[in-house]
Amino acid sequence: MTEDRPWQRRLKAAGLTQRQLADIVGRLEKTVSKQIRGLLKGGVPKHLKVIIMAWELMDEEQRTRWLGMAQAESGDDEKAVPSRKHADELESENEALRAQVDELMKELRARRK
């Protein structure tokens, strides 16, 4: 990341690499790089912003599990497939994270007004 764009800075500050973000969204790193810099039509996609905000809220264990699930979904790591119990725990955590992200989005909208 040679440019210093706002969402690039947040990505870096959160400790999330473009490669990891690409793994999570199932896209090529080159595509994510263009998206995160807002170079494609429509600017930085909302889903990437939400993922970065969620990453900022997660602890290290949650991040590791989330990456493992993304890799398992893409077939990159067969060992990363969680057990049913583990998947239920992750879903519960994801619901809590979604609620936190929703609150962040509300705050962002309020600031823009």
C-alpha cells in the first residue's frame, strides 16, 4: 500500500492486510487493492468498510477464527472447518459483532447529517 487513503489507513491500523481482506471476501488481492483505494466505480464498497469496522472490534482469537472460516469457505484450508458447536459459538459472536457494526453505521450516518 503505497498510497495513503483513509480506508487503507484504517485497514493498516486494524492490523488487517489486503491479502487477508481478499481471503475474507473471496476476491483477488489486486481487486481488493483497487477497491480499498476507491479506484473502482462507486468508491470503496460498503462491505469492505463493514469488514474493516468489524475487524477493529474483534479480539485476536475472533480474527483468527474468522480468517479460518473464510479460508475454509474458499477451500484453502480443510482443517479450518469449525465443528457445529464451534460454528454456533461463532454465529453468536458474529451476531454481536453485526449489532456493533450496525451501531457504528448509525453513528457514521449521524455524523454526516
